[in-house]
Amino acid sequence: MKKDKRFIKSYSQSMGAMEIWVDRETGVNYLYRQCGYSGGLTPLLDAYGKVIVTPVTELEEEKA
């Protein structure tokens, strides 16, 4: 049985490495930034400071 990857990359920008990753189980979006030998990962927030969550049903549609 092949296990699906838990995270998918939904966005990538060429300035260094700036990417948005989505957790397929929770729908939580994370911002990943890499510069040289360092990097960081943090939940992506909206204008009100709430975590951005992609509905899991949308992720299932993309997977199909």
C-alpha cells in the first residue's frame, strides 16, 4: 500500500526559496522561506491573524 505524501507544495516564488505548503490532513497552510544555509517554516496567517486553512475537500479534488 502506497502512502500519500502528507504535505503538498501549492505555491513557489523564485526569490530564494519562498513556498507555501499545505498539510493534506488538516488543510493548514505553511510559509517556508530559505535563504543561504538557513530557513524557516511558519503557519500562514490572514489579515486578521487567523491561520489560513484550505478545505481538505479541495485538496482531494487536486489529488484526483
